[in-house]
Amino acid sequence: MAGMRSNKHNSLWTKARLIPEDIYSSVPGGNGNALITYAHSYPFQSSGENSDLIIAIDIKESAISGIIQNMLPSQHESTFIIDPSGNTMKAGPGVPGLQAAYGSSITKVLSLKAEAASFSDKIGNTSHVVSYQTLPSNGWKIYSAMPASFFYERSIVVQKLILGICLTAILIGMVLSGILAKASYSPIKRLAQKIKDLSGQPSEHPANEYRLID
């Protein structure tokens, strides 16, 4: 509510925060949900600071993670949302794992001015292709980091296909050349044999067929 009262726009997305499921979840080791709140002013055209009413909807962060998983099943583990402050919105606020693994890459993304871009980066001593897309409604960025080998694997399949086609073409060419060479040599062989018979040369005597014909 405080954020909306000072907001010059008509909507606001909050950072993810951990909310206990029930009164017993507040004890150490209890369960909780990471929630994100979407707030909108009423009347809808008014800004937050001039609104008469604030409509707020809580969204589970796990729901957003589920949408990403359904859309990008193979990239789910390395795809998440970051807000303009660099906070991740996938595995809950303050999770050290994502920040430790992708912290430097996230910093690069936040420093770029383009709405969408991709670049190569080292993550955990492994080459990755990092890409992001900015959501215009709230400035969040959909971040994805895929190992470079993921793209090479697809090119290797194409290379193997091309190699197989080339080997097949060479094999067919060798077979056809053998057939054509034999077919073209048979008349020459018959003509050379006839010349030998007419000239009285022994058939088993070796001779150059072309020189004999000349």
C-alpha cells in the first residue's frame, strides 16, 4: 500500500516475500510460500497516488516457476525471473544458490540497456549462452543460461547427417564408375581380341589394347 501511494503508475509488482502457510509454519522449520503481489489502482486510469481503491492479488512464486517449466522443460533449471534490483523470482527470496552460481552473469544482464540480448559467459568454469528478455509491464527480465554444448549437440547431428550423405554419394559414385568402366571396356576388349585373331597373335600374349587398335 505504501508503494502504491507513492506510485505514479496505475500498477505495481512487489518483490517476492516468504509468508507462512499457517500459524504453525512460523516456527523454525515450518512451511511457507513465496508470494508476489500485483496491485492495481481504481479507477483503473488513475495513478497509485491518486487512486480511491487498491486491488491486490497475491501470486505464488511456485506458480510462475511452474509456467516456466511447462514452457521450457529442458531449460527450466537455468531459467528464472530477475527484478531490476537483481533479486531472483524462482526459488524464493534470498536463496544463495542462484546468486552464487549466476551472480556475475545477472550483474552483466542488469548493466545492459537493450530490452533483449544474448551473450557468451563463463558460469562455473563452463561456457554458457546467456539470453534475457525484458517484460515491459514491470521491468522484470526472463533470464536463461544454457551450456554452449547444448547448441553444439544440434550441430553435431547435422554434421553427422551431412557426412552420411557424402559417404553414401561416394559409395554410389564408386559403384556407378565401376559399372560404367566395365561397360566401356568390354567393346575395346572384344575389338582387341578380334585384331589378335586376324593378325595371328596369340590371345594370351599381353598387349596394350589402344596401341594394338592404332
